Amino acid sequence: MQADDGMDVRLKPLQALALSNPQQRAEGIAISSSGRMMAIATADADTVLLYRRQLNGQFDAEPCDVLSGPESHLSYPHDVSFAPTAGGELLAVAQRRGSITIYEIDGDTGGCGPEPAFEISGAGSRLSFSDGVAFVPPLNDHLAACNLTLGTISFYRKRSDSPLAFEQHPRFELLQGLAEPDGLAFSASGEWLAVANHGDHSVSIFQRRSRGASGDRIRFSAAPVAVIADTGFRHPHSLAFDAADHLFVTSAGANFFSVFAPTKLGDRMQWTPLPGGQQVVGSESEFRAINAANAMEGGPKGIAIQGDTLAVCSPQHGVLLYSLSA
């Protein structure tokens, strides 16, 4: 990664995975909290691919399980998120048609049943063009989803009567400082929420506040506490924080992803207005051929960080994995 001297981020290529079916257009990616599983949302094919990681750190070339077909309730899945649970993981899938499906992943085999264990949907859910989803750390007792057409971030609280069930109505929503939000990510502590604004080529960052008067366990600033408006953004798509709160951002219309460093300003946190580094993901000629036909395509889409591993996916390049250690 090309980086300024002040950036303490180094990337080492680890692995490249090609998707065998050209219809499996990769849009979103997540790595489980244990690091043993990876999920990829392939929108056009209405499938989610699950990959198992071996002891040598490499993911299998072929998925160990595929969620697809009517029983999976998948309709244009666009993003995925993992959270640990007893005996395995929960996998949340955001679907552009307006729902979030939740699956139980077996911790030993990496497989899951074809049907979702739970689903958030319906008019009361206020899900519309839901392109991003994430469990809210550190307790993972809320789910957050971004709604591109409504310009909102909706938060759903886990129900007390089931480890799999969430409320069908948003506990609260973020409405300000958003322009066609297409992706979201939380820092590991859960203090920071970053949102990729597809509409105005920016990233909005919200800060977690103390318990609200209503008794909700979490609450974020109503308006962004920081906005990154890098001129290099071309339809920001997905984001991820590393352990040091560096913020990685993909742009669907750019042939690279960027990293922004956190800086402390008094009692406030900011992120550098310009990227401290950029990582090119493919050949410039191939990118230009695709981007010329559609200015919102050609670049990396989903991005995920778990521990020392960074993964990006795109329709053109499949999955690329990097180590964050030099």
C-alpha cells in the first residue's frame, strides 16, 4: 500500500479467490469473529457463499456451503455480517428488496440450514434498498442497516426471549448527514459508526453516546461528528475499521481502496481529510473498460477486517485477502 510516513499500515497479499460462476457478482463480505469462516453476498445470483479457513490461514478455494433457492429467502443480498453465538456464529444478510435474514452457522462444520432462523421484514421494519448491515459491537445485541432510498440507518434491538430474534421495528434511526447510504461499519469498541454515502461521495462518522432517557442500550450522535469528503471518492461502497481505528473505504467507481488515519483533537476524534494510503486492486485497463460503461462499477465493493486479515471483494476480481502485518 502506498502510504505517507505517518501511517502505520502495511498490507501483504495473502490469497486470491476466483468465483467460479460469473453470475455470482460479489457485493459484500464478512469474516467471522473466530476468523474461521468467510461469507460473500452475490447479489445478482441471489446467493451467499460460505468459505471455511484452514489451519494454514488459507480459505478453501470452493465454498463449504451455499445459501440459495426459495427456502433461503434471499432476494438481491448486498451485504453480510457475523456475530458470535453459542456453538457458532450468527450471519445477518441485508437484502436490497427490504429485509434482513439471519442464519445460524455451525461452529464446527461451517454449514447452516437452508432456511433463515429469523427475518426482519415488512412495512414496519422501514427497510428499503437495504445495502449494508452490521451487528453493533461489543455486545452484538443490536443490528444496524442502511437504507439507500430512505437515507436512514435503522437499529434493531435483540429480543430478550430468543438469542436469534430481533424486534421488527427500528428502536431508533439516524437521519442527518446521510446521502444514499450504501455501507456501514463499526469500530471494534462500538464507539464509532462510519457510513459510506453513495450519493454525495463522502463518509459520515457518528459517535456513540451514553444510555438515552428511553433506556436504550445504545445511542449515537444525531448528526455526524466528522465527515470525510475526499475528492478521490467515487461512489463510496463499503468500510471497515482496523484495531487502531484506521478507516478503510472502497469506492465502486475507483480502482483502489483508501485508508484514513484517526487523529485526536482535544477531546474529539477526527480522521485525516486525505487518505494516508491507497491500494490498487486490479489492472487499470480492465477497470477503465468497465468504468467507462458504468461510472459506478469497476472497483472494489465489499471490505472486511478481522484480526490481522483484510478482505475485499468485487465482481471483477472475486476475493483478495491481505495481511495487515508487514
